[in-house]
Amino acid sequence: MPDAWLDAGLAMIFDMDGVIVDSNPWHTQAWLIYLRRHGIDFGDTLADQMYGKRNEELVPEFFGQGLSAAEIARHGADKEALYREMIAPRFEDALVPGVRELIARHAALPMGVATNAEPANVDFVLGKAGLRGYFRAIVDGQQVRHAKPHPEIYLLAAQRLGVEPRNCIVFEDSFSGVEAARAAGTRVVGLRTTHHDLPATDLAIDNFRSPRLEPWLRAQLPDQS
């Protein structure tokens, strides 16, 4: 199948949090601990507020407007350092099942990462997972002006891979990510790690070991008859 995929000009683009690593519960816990250290408690509403947003958006929401850019960056960096410290001992358990196998199986294809995440977290996750070498394009949240749900990040990833967006298969877990991928004109596979119901996807699966995934991928190839 790899030769057929290459002939068809198809590519895969992966979000990171919730797709490569099921990290959103760890991000939520890290934010809860970090905010409580600063006397702020969002309780059960925190998760809904944070998903799909960059720290430059979240920090002012949590700490109030009027912070300097340096203060926003410092709070974001300190929280991300706490997240990495917390998830590191359990990292293997947090990997989405089957992600390594899928990527290795299709290693000949153009692959990219497109994530709102901070560069330090991208380096951490891809390094710990041993996956960095598979990706020809890695676009993080600081390389684009507009965060998801704007399509910029997926358009840029497709451009760097040299593939038309309509020939890219995007793996996403969030509403804003699916919206961004759709707006970019890609095909979308939803991972039900963060939300059970992901509308507007072409396929929704629990993880990369789903028996539905490979048949769906093969169906994306042009008719060879």
C-alpha cells in the first residue's frame, strides 16, 4: 500500500495533545495545581475553558487582563514545565494506543505534526515517543499567527509537506482542531480521547488500533481498476 499512497499524493498530519499522547488530563491537572499555587481555583470548569487554546489566551483568562507579554510567557512556561514533570514518569501509559505502530507502518508517507502546543512540549513528546524522525514538517503554536480553529496551521503543514490540503488526512481530537482541519479542506479522522462525540469527521475512532482505521485509509486511495 505505501507505493499506492505515494502515487496518490496523500499525506498524514497529526495533532499532538489528545492524538499522539493522551495528555489533556495531565494538562488539566497541571493547570489546577499551578493556579491553586497562585490562589486561583476554577474547579470543574477548567477543562472546558482550556481545550484548544494557547497559553497566550489562557493566562489572561486565568490571571486577569493587564499582564505584560513577559508575565504571560513566564506563567505559561512554568505551567508547561510542571506538566512535563508530572507526565514524564507515566509517559508510556499516556501514549494513544497504536500510534507508534500506525506511524511506523506508513513511514514512507509524508507526515507532519500541527499542534497549538508550546515548542518545548513538542520537543518533549516527540523525543520521549521516539517519533520525531518520522515527521517532515512540525508546526507548533508559535509558528502561526492564528490558533485553531483557524485553518492556518494545517495549511502551513500541508504546504511544507508539498501536498494539497485535500490530499491530507488529519488526525484530531478537539472541536477546534476538527474545525481547523475542515476549514483547510483536509480529510479528518477524529480520536475520541477528549470528546466522545466529534461531529464533522470522516471517521471517528477510539485509538489507532481500531479495526476500522486501515480499511478506511485504503478506501482513500483512488480506484485502481
